[in-house]
Amino acid sequence: MSSDMDAQLKNLQGQLQVERQCAVNERRLREQAESRTKQERHHAEQERKFMEEHRKVLNDLIRQNPELMSSIFSLLDKNPKVLDLDFDNKRNYFTQHLHSHDTEPNHTQPLLRLTVRRDHVFLDSYKYLSFKSDDEIKYGKLSVRFADEKGVDAEDATREWFRVLSRQMFNPNNALFIPVAADPITFHPNKLSKINDEHLMFFKFIGRMIGKTLYEGRSLDCRFSKAVYKRILGKTVSIKDMETHDLECYRSLLWMLENNISNITNETFSVETDEFGVRETVDLIENGRNIPVTDETKQQYVQLMIEYRLTGSVREQLEHFIKGTSVTINI
């Protein structure tokens, strides 16, 4: 009996020793990991300080030799926040990246000869270019002439064409875009654009032209809402994006998040729309009009409402716009 107890005691002592050793090993591994993390943070901080101190010199070097971005300064590609690149360097690198995937030289496509009336640049351009193939749009060189205007250099005319086009596509008469509440020169797709029978083809055309502008490294005088850019990049919109789009709605949703709404609101998981006098209830989830929003479910409701207001209500418009840009750029 005594020998059995001695054996059990030794066995227990052995188990305790193993557990102690495991705990020691685990602590050592944790300390090593923490040490590596501290070293990595230290190196990252040193890199950041170096980049900040030599920002102008580094930007000048990249400007003179853009290939540095994909070789010596490949770190900047993976960690863009390390160095705040000047805009022209960002644009040049983006253009270089687009062209690095080209398999077909530009000269294989015919010249895109275009004659437009200055007051009708958008419609004249749409009628001519919307029926061109993807390769023609991407690789074809534009040769623009303004009707009844002589003695204008071809490149100057093309540059002017891009400028006028970017302004006319936001013309309220086209009903394609509306300015966001916080900035009259920043635009978001108009959910009522279907009043124009060709609105989806217009959005695709605009996407193609913006894609061509980016592909050729040109500047286009247009600004879109953050929600549009996030949709292009496949990112989720947030309540902060609503602030510039609709301040009243933003404040209402923010209040809901910051306060207990039990027995205060009668909201359901739905939204009421009014299009040309026709009222409709849109469910945010299945049978949402019959599901009340509670304090426990308000987070989900707010996110669904934001997504509907910013992207869901203009889903088709954004899809055609992105389809147009993908002809020349694949983000």
C-alpha cells in the first residue's frame, strides 16, 4: 500500500515538474515574441523618422527615377504610410503599374478622331466613343477637334476636351450626379438618374473615360464622394462617410448609436423611398418592415441604413460605372 502511494506521489511530482517546465517555456516564448515586436516597432519608427527627415530628397529621387519605387523603395509600396509621397509621384507610380501589365502596344489601335461641339461635348463624345471596343478605348490615341474652332494644337484640344467633358458629365440636366451636402464640387450618383433612359450606359461611358484618363496619366477635374471610392476598392462604407453626404441623417444615426433607444423609436429594418411621387418600402433585411429596431440590434440597423443610402440605392449606377473603369484599370 505504501509503495503504491510512493509511486503515485512520484508520478504526481513528475507531472508537476513537466507543467512547471511548460510554463517556463511558454513564458520564454512570450518574452521572445514581445522582444521581437518591440524591435520591429523600433525599426519601423526609425524608418518613419528617416523618411520624414529626408522626405523632399526621397521624393525628388523617385521623381527622377520612378523605377526606384519597385526596387530600392519597394518598402513604400507595402507600407505607403512610411513616406508621404507627393501627388505626382503617386500618380506616376500608379500609371507605371497600370502599364506594367500591358500585352498590346498602343500603335495597334486606330486613331480616335473626334469632332465635338463645345456646348455638347458630353453627348457628342458619348455617341462616338460608347460604341468603340474596349481595346480601342484603352489603347487608341485621341485626336479631338472642336467644331468651328481652328488653329488649336491637337494636344491642347485633347487636354481641353478632357476638361470640358469632366464638367459636363456633372451637368444637372443629365441627372446623373448630385453634389454631396458638405461640398458642392464633390459628387455622388443620383438615385433618380433613371429619369434618363440611357443613364446606365452614361455611367459606363463615364467610367471608361475616367479609366482612360488614369491610364494615360492625365488629370480630370472631378471629385467623387468617399462612398464611390470605397465601392470601387471593395471597402465597406461607415457612418463617417454619411457625414458629408447627408448631415441630418448622419446626426440621427449617430444619436441612435450613442443613446438607449428602448421605447423611444418606432423604426423597423426598412426605409421609405419616394421616387417621382411613388412611395415604396424597401426592406433592409428579409421582412424588415415587420421587424422593430431595438437597442440590441441598432448597430446592425445603422450599418444597413448607411450601406443602403450610400451604395445600395445606387447599386446599378455604381456597377456600370465600375464596369466602365475596369476596361482600362483593374483595381
